[in-house]
Amino acid sequence: MKSIIIRDNLQELYKDVYSPEAMASLAALSRFNPIIKEAMDIRIKKRAERQLTQTRIAFLDPETYIPNTRIKVQDARDGKFEGSVIPPDLQRQWIQGTGPAAKPNAGIESSIRNVAYALLSGADGWMFDGEDALGQVNTMSLDNQRNLKLAIHGDPVFLKAAQKVAGEMNHWAKGFLGKTIISNWEEQLNFTTKIFRARGLHLDDRHIRDENHTAMAAALVDVCLYVANNYKALQEDGSSIVLYLPKIQTAGEAAIWNQLLDALEKELLLDPGTIKVYVLVEQLEATYQLMEIRAALGKHFVGYNTGRWDYINSVADALAWDKTFINPNIEDITMTYGYMARYEDRVRRAVNTPDTNGNFALWQGGMEPNIPVGSEAGVSASMKKALAGAEREQRDGASGKWVAHWKMVNIVRPVWEKAGQPNQTGRKFPALTYTQQDADGLVQLEPASRTIRGARNLVSVALQYGNAFGQGMQAAALKAADFFGNDDILYLMEDMATGEIRVSILWEWVHKAATLTEADTATGTKAGDVFTPALFGRILEEEYDKLLQANNKDVFDASKNTTLPVAKEIAAVYTLSKTKAPWFADLLNINLNNTSLEIAKERIKKYMDTFSETGKRITQNLDFKIEPLTANS
């Protein structure tokens, strides 16, 4: 077995997670680590080249082959590839919940309650998040894996928690819905399809390095641990092994995922195509290659999910060089806005293009971030908005959608229940086309507001999210500080994507001299004024001060001189730096478990200097110290 280095004594503390079969799988697949690192280097180099040459993303040449495959681009577009039959437990996925299986700094009896809420919610599927919504402080990625293994294997620790949680959920449901939602908690646990979102190819694991002392790709670690530890129990229960794959940018990257999954199936003696995957469409470039990505993932692929925040961020990043491309207030960029509507339309056309065997794929609609907690008027207004969004997606062809909180399941699910059909695969839409007009539509802006109120919302939520991230709460209920105490304005469940898009839009406004569309009395600005670095700095200080003055409910007092100052420094440097960092998350990740502002400043500067000078990201855990390799190693 190849030598894999696990930091500290974690292999002993988490021997149930780092099980022999999981470690054997990881050792066998460690050969993919340099392949993934090379792919990420290519991604960053392409980004730099586009910015230097001021080139927009384009469709692939139909006469070329998809990288890392033998599939011709035109064949992929024509459906001349073998895809997957949708397995029975994925045929009806009206509502998929999302969220992590662990809590920060919590004992197992408390932490595992996350899984109980999910599996008792009545959701058709639950995507247990290993990426954007899962905190990475300390050993949370391992706690996440442990809790899922305990739940999937029906461990008494989980069952005890689930019984108690069922009573609490019914108590809430009686008050809000006027009825209970769980009649038999043990049977209810088997209703929801278990799905796991691995981390993207661009992230490194914080605890493992390969035989060359290189940080192991987090995607590789997540998939090996989850599948190797749970595939037998899932199959014994008649369940599919299902993953969500995030942040795929190109069909070539999808092909690497396909090779990795094929190799894992071979290692575990699973039939080819046993592992099924959804792909989150979170990258602009992926929308230019939807059929190519389907083809590259072959028998593994079952569907697409249309994300919002990450996708907007990717559009902004791809056009960072274009001074004419400036997003409006984030509240105005809905799924029916300009480039978002065109992206969603391409996804629904792609999944309804048959493969060579006549198989279609699923379109899982976007996220519903609302939580039904607040004033009666606030909840009523927000639930009407949530239902209207779900009804639009159902009408437009989505087979289901996501919710970010278990309380939303029984509110939104009736939209698809009323429609009655398990899914909408094979629904007739116009065939995908690949014209210049199609390409231009994917970056089409529409007239919308750009205001000081919008800027304050961006800054306040970005600061709060960075603060929550540092505390291990990558899924957090947030709203702008000006609305603290106003129960008519509900908190929204946010994850890493919310931080990314907020600082990304702020970077746009600052560096592209965005003009405001409305006057603002407090700042003395008027319509037509430029959003300057000085104006950003003023708003940053004002919003930061509001958070320092906030009560412990909205901003933990303990964070006000620890993680909050670090979050402010990261947001400020990201937004004001001439060089746009590729990921806000990178700067947050290198400061995990660090509450020293001085150390944070050193790390942020090191990252930005390194990226500016060499184009290299710093992605490894800076607190993972090992002896360097020698000539005799």
C-alpha cells in the first residue's frame, strides 16, 4: 500500500472513518492526486490567459475530442454516448434537502441530530454536504463522515437521536402546519435517498498528504471515505450510491471524475456505473459544455442541479477583465434574470436530449433558502415567494428542487405532489444550438438597480459569512445587520457560495467604476455617482461597526475580537486588490483555526503575493507540519 500521511493522531481517533477498506481505496486512487492538481493548474492558466487576452468563453470545436476521453464533441451533442438509466430511488426527487451531517464543536449525540432532521424531514432525497455548507474547522470533515456512517448503518447512537428529534419535529409541525409529519419515525428514516456532495477538485484535504507530501485532493478523500465505508450498507438497503459533484468547469474535468469513479468501482468490485452522480452547474464554462459533461460522465450521470450564487460568481469571475460587465444588486439576479434564464434553459434542454439508448437525465431546480421563522407577516410573504418560485420551476420542467432547511420540505413539496408525475424527463424542448447568439446570451445583462442599500447588504452578509466560516458554520442563517430585530425580514440559509458572490460583486463595483442608480441620503451619493474604493471603505467600516454592536443572537460576542476581525481583513483585501483572487474560500481556508489578526494578515499577504507573482494558489493546510522529503526518502 502506498504511504499516505495522516496528521497528528487522527488515524487512531477516526479509525472508523479511516477504515482499512477506505484507506486501501484511497491508496489505490492516490495516483489521481497529481492528475487533479495538473487539471487545476490548467484551469487557473486558462483563467489568466482569458483575462490577459480579454477573451470570452466559447463553445468547443465540434470536430475536436473531449479531453481525457475518446468522445467527439459533436457526438456528445448528438447524444451518441451511453448514459445512465435513472435508478428507482432517484425517479422521484421532488424535494432534496441540503446541509451538513455534523455541527462544529459538538459531541456526537448532538452533532448527529443533523442527520436525523434530514432523514425524518420527508424530503425525497437529502444531499449531505461535504463542501460549501460543511465547516472545516478542526475535524469537521471527519465528523461528517462518521455521522453518515453511523446513520447509514443504523447505529444505536443515531437511532436514539432520531427518536427524540422526531418528537421535536412533530411538535413544530403541529404548531405551524396543524398536523404531525412523522407517524412512524423508524419507517420514515428509510424514505429519503441519501446523497453525498464531495468537495470540488479545486480544494485540498486538511488532514491527508500523499507519498510525495503533497496535500491530497479533497474530492479524492471524500469520495473514497464515503463510498468505501457505506456502499455495502446502502446496497443491502436497496439504495443507490449517489454523489453530487460540485464546481466542474469543463468536460475534461468531468472525464477525470469519471476515471476516478471507474477506478473506485473496480477497487471495490462494483459493476461499472454503480455510482450515480448529479452535477451542480456552478460554473459558466460548464454551461457551454453541458452535453459534453453528460457524455464524459457516461453511466454515472443522472442529472443537473441549477445553482444560483456560485454560478453568478463564476460569471463575474469569467468576465473580471470586461469593464462593461457589471452586475446589479444581488437581489435582482434571480433565476429569470438575463444570463441566468438562458443558463437554466440550456440545462433543461440538455437533460431532455436522449442518449444513444434513449435515456434522459434529471433537472433538479435551484435552492430555496428561506426558513419559516419570523413574524406572521414576514413568514407569510416569504412562503408565498418560495411557492411561486417552486411553481415556476415545476412549470418550466424541473423534476424537483432543493431546500436549505427541513422545515421547508412540507411547504414546497406539495407543488410537485399536486402535479403528480414522478419526474419530467423526456419533456419536449427545442434542441440545443451553439450559435454566437447562444454564447452571448449566457453573459447577457439586463437593466437593474445598483444601490447603496444593495452594497450594504453585500458587505454585511459577506462579513457575517466570513465570521461564521471561521467558527465552523459554513451553513448559517443570515441577513443584513440593518434588519436585525426586524422579524418581517427573514433570515436566509447561506453557505460558502453566498460569501463568494458578495465579495465578487463588490470587486466588480470597485474595479470597474460601477455607477449607482439611486441617490442615498446617508452617504450623500446620487444617481450616476461612481462606487469608489473610498465609498466601499466607508461602508465596510460602518457595517463592521454594526456587527460589533449587535447582540449575541446575531453575532456571537466571542467572535467580535477573534474571527470577525479576520473576516473583515479578508473581505477588504479581496475587494480592494487589483488582482482578483479566484476563490474567497481560499483566503478563509488558510485561516481556519486561526483567530490572530496579525497571523491572518501574514497569510493573506502570502497568498495574494504568491498568486499575483506566480499564478499559484495556496490550498494546503498551513498548520499541517511534516518533515520535508530528503534524497533518501
